[in-house]
Amino acid sequence: MKTEDWATLAGVLIAAALAIGPWMLAVHAKLAVIASRVADVCAKLEASAADQRRLWDVCARHETDLSVHAAELASLRGRPP
């Protein structure tokens, strides 16, 4: 290939890069935003799961307390005043 052919090829490649470059940067920026939001959602889901486990423990403890109170009330009802 001659020098003119190489110059034409380089010009076409540079023009294509300049035409596609801004679009590629915009797509990259949008993907970065999406990735950060996905990371935020994952963190919130993990926190929610930890809260849910804690709430189940509290619920089980309260259920145990209620059954103890019910047994105590039943024994008090059986006693004469």
C-alpha cells in the first residue's frame, strides 16, 4: 500500500473513533450509574434481611412470653379468690 492509502485508512479510523467515542463514553457512564444503583440495592437487601432475622427473633421471644403469660393466667383462674 502507498502512503496515500495508509493516510486514507488512518483518516477513516480516526473519523470513526471520533464519531463513536462520545457514544461509547455515554454508554459507559450510564452503565456506571446502573452498577452503582445495583450495588445500593444489594446493600439495602442485605440490611433488610438482617432486620428481618432480628424481627423474627423478637417475634419468637414475644410468642414465648405470651404463652408463659397465658399459662400463668390459666393457673390464676383455677385458684379460689
